[in-house]
Amino acid sequence: MPESVQPGPAPLQPWWERAFGREYLEVYAHRDDASAEREVAGLLPRLRAAPGPVLDAGCGNGRHLAQLRSAGIIACGIDLSAHLLQVAQRRAACRGHLLRGDMRQPCLGGGLGAVLFLFTAFGYFDERANAALLESWGSLLAPGGWLLLDLPDPHALKRCFKPVSRRVLASGHEVLEQRRLDGGRVIKDITYRGERWSESVRVYAPEEIAALAGAAGLSLVETWPSLCSATHQEGRHAHWLRREPVQGRLK
């Protein structure tokens, strides 16, 4: 008789499946509707002129999506977290405009005017998967459409890097955050209310974003230091990537 094979260990849960659970909105309560309103206000002039609807990729609890739709932008959101989507569904502006899905497998047609990756919603995966994700969503943009990556400024991140931080929330519970740099990634271990989980995000320099954009058929047009405007300094890099408009044929 053939030798029996014992099952191997179960595969580890990807960090993003654990991190965006019920505790997420408590730990990141400072990322609130008021900050989303300020950030979306800075994006509106460009998004109003976008050549199609807007997608909020990794929309979470819908705080940016609600502001977009309240401003009259035709927009929808996609996220993998069932819990965060349930919270977003409670917002009247978001209701009926939410999709559950993996960002690596776009489930929409083309003709998008803009795809937004806000609050470091890009860089979760390995190098190949991150590049493929950018190319997939870039291919769904209408000519002249925008892809926005809101990421940490790597120089500001290293300058202000804190290996350990503690903060007490309004609930009285403490959040312990332990950080380390591993190659091009920032890994953060979070301990909260007796639970522990990790986040791991690739941090990109502007020249790396430009190279990824070029490989995806996009151009890096400009980089803002904040979502709010091209002049407001927040230690962020808001990279505006564009699919070039189709040039008219010469007669």
C-alpha cells in the first residue's frame, strides 16, 4: 500500500486579510471623515475633469468615497474586507456603489476616468504582483485618465522613523506599534486589546514609481507632498500617473 502522506501546515493568512478587521477602525480612528473631506477637496479639480467614473481602490469604510459622491463625482469603491464594506454600506452616499473583491483581480470594465489608491493602499504584495496590479488598473483607464498613488515619502519616513510608539485611544486602550525596515518594506507589528497582527508595505522612491508607470503604459506627471494640494507638506507622495490621451490622426 502507498505510504500515507500527512497534511502539511496550513498556509499563513496574508497580512491584509487579518489587518483590516474589526480593530482597524479603532486603531486608525484619527483617519476620520474630516481628514477625508480635506483630502478629497484637493483632488476635486482634477477629478471633475476626468474622462470617466472614478474608482476608490481599497475604499475601506468609505470615508473618501462618501466625500467624492457627495461632491457630485460618479464613483464606486472596491475592498476585500467584508467588515469595512459593511461599515461603508451604512453611509447613504456609498450604498449601492460598493464592490467586494481582490484588487489584484479587477472586476470592472474599461473607461475609468481615475483609479485612486489612498492612504497607502498600494504596495501590499511582492514586486511582481505590485507591478501587475498597477498595469491591470492602468489598462482600464480611459485615454487621459488618472491613477493616483498616495504613499509615504521614503525620505520623510526614514527621517522621522520610530521603531516603537505607544498611544492611548479615547476608549482608554493602548496601541503598541513596533516598526522595522526590511529592504524596501516597512513592517509594523500592532498590539491592541490583547491581539497582535502585522502590516507590511513596500515603500517606493519617485524614480521607482516612474519606472513602474512606464512599464504599465502610464506617465508620472507630478508628485504632490500631500493629497490636499501640490504645496501642502505632509510627508506624503501623491503620485499622479496618467494614460496619455489619444492624439488625433493627421489628415
